[in-house]
Amino acid sequence: MEHLLKNANLAKSLLNLWPPFWGAGIKISKLSKDFRTCEVRLAFRWWNKNANRSQFGGSMFSMTDPIYPLMLMAILGNKYHIWDSEASIKFVSPGRGVVYGHFKLEEAFIEDVLRKAESGEKYQPEVSTEVVDSNGKVIAVITRKLYIRLKRQHRPNLEQVA
């Protein structure tokens, strides 16, 4: 995984071939070289429509699943455990076509993560993504709580931190 997260083009290509993305019609269309911005597209196909003939919510949820953790892993390096620990979705409007997710990690957020995780304790910030249609209309808002913690061997005062 470490090698994958050193090259944005390689990461983008391999993630686009990943069966959960490929099968659902999810494609990373842009991933910046510094891993700070990412754009994801969800195709509108017969197999990912729901009973109301709009985008299946599970596919929209999936398109946001690994993005922020992978971006942070690439930026922070392999000293940290980074996972999703909770997630929720609020459906705003039916998606009746291709939908998009835009992800961005601001410098202030990254600095906050580094500062709050440096003690070795877990830090659980929330990040949100709006899923929008081609006109920019919000289809869903997905909020994820991340789990970020220094790996044991990188924590200060190992004997004091469980």
C-alpha cells in the first residue's frame, strides 16, 4: 500500500480497477499529485439504479468510502493508522444521472490532525462530502468520522500510552 500512495497517477489507475469501484461504475477522474484534492464520478447505469430509477444510495456511499483515509495516508505517511470509524448519509434529492464527489484536504485540517495526533492518542475528526449532479445540485451529503492515531512504535512514552 505504501508504494501505491507515493504516486497519484498509479493510485488513481489502480483504484479505478478495484472491483468495488469498477463494478459500481465509480471512477476517480482527478487526483492531485499531492493527494490533497480528488474528484470521483459515479456513472448512472441500469444496475446501480434503485426502485425509483434514481442513483442507488449504496453506490453513492461507496464512492466516498476510501477517499479521505487514502488521501491522508498518502500525505501523512505510514506512521499513522487511518480508518473510517463512522459514516452517515443524508439524501437531499434523487440523482437521475451521473453524480460527482469532490474531496479536498486544506492545509489547516492537515496541521490540526498532526497536532492532535502527535500525543499518540486517537483523533476522530469529521469530514463531509457533497455528492452533486452535473448541474451542481446537491444529491446527498455524506459525513464520515475518521480514526487517526500514531502507530504504536511511533507514539511517545510507549509505556504510558495503551
